[in-house]
Amino acid sequence: MIRPILIHPDPRLKKVCAPVGDVTDDLRVLADDMLETMYDAPGIGLAAPQLGVMTRMIVLDCVKDAAAEPRPLVMINPRVIAASDERNVYEEGCLSIPDQYADVERPAEVEVEWLDRDGNTQREGFGGLWATCIQHEIDHLDGKLFIDYLKPLKRQMITRKMVKLKKERARA
């Protein structure tokens, strides 16, 4: 089921999410809904708080080549356990901040540990766009948005645009 995505500013997007205790069927349904919502948006990553669900779960699929096999990932309680000293800059966007983009610098490679949809511990290293996307989505679980990396003036300008967008959508 496609769910509505919260638009910044929304206080839920600034809250730290609680860790998941048990991987339940309800959580698996949420994971499926998150993937469907992300693909529909379209996006390459989505965090549970973007749907108003304050739990530590993200989904992502950074395969952009239409001819390549998709690689949907569900990460429950994801955490970066190692990060490279080397940095990358990517132009980031966010489904909760539509049509706004900015360069953000992050570690180029990360090693991540998480629970999969069956509750099994997984660990994998990621680089490039995957590393950026995972870090961006984990930030959501900690109440942080990509615009929080920007200078205050640019961040305020984007926030004002989002307030205006929300008013326009409310009137429509």
C-alpha cells in the first residue's frame, strides 16, 4: 500500500526513533509498504519516520540502471559500524523535501550492520551512492535531514519553500 510521505517541516521528522525489539509481521507489512511508496515516489531510499512511523527501519534501492536487476534492501536498526576517511560529495534530495537538492559531504564508504526482514543480523560494506543513501536514511532515524548540513540561510530558504508547498497542497 502506498502511504503518504510527510513533508518538512513536520515535528516527527526531527525526532529520534526507538529501536525495533522484535521483527513482526506488522513490521514486514510496513517494509513492503515503504518499498512500494519509495518506488512510486520515485526515490532510492525511505525511512519509517517519513511515513510518521517512529521506528528504526529504512528501505533503499540504489540500482538506477533500468536494465539491471533491482536490489531492494530493508534495514531494521541499521547502524554504521565503520566509515572511511575518504569523503564523497553527492547532490542529495529527499522525498520529504520535494524538488530541493544540495551537495552534502559524507564518508565515501561505510560498513553497516542491521537486521533483515527475518530478524537475521546482516553486515555489508557500501560505497558511492549506496553509502550516501544509507547515511542519509539513517540520519532520518536520528531526526536529522540533509538540509541540516547546509548553511543556515540556505536551510531557511528551503524550509520557507516547503511551508509554502504545504499550504498550496492543503488548499488543493
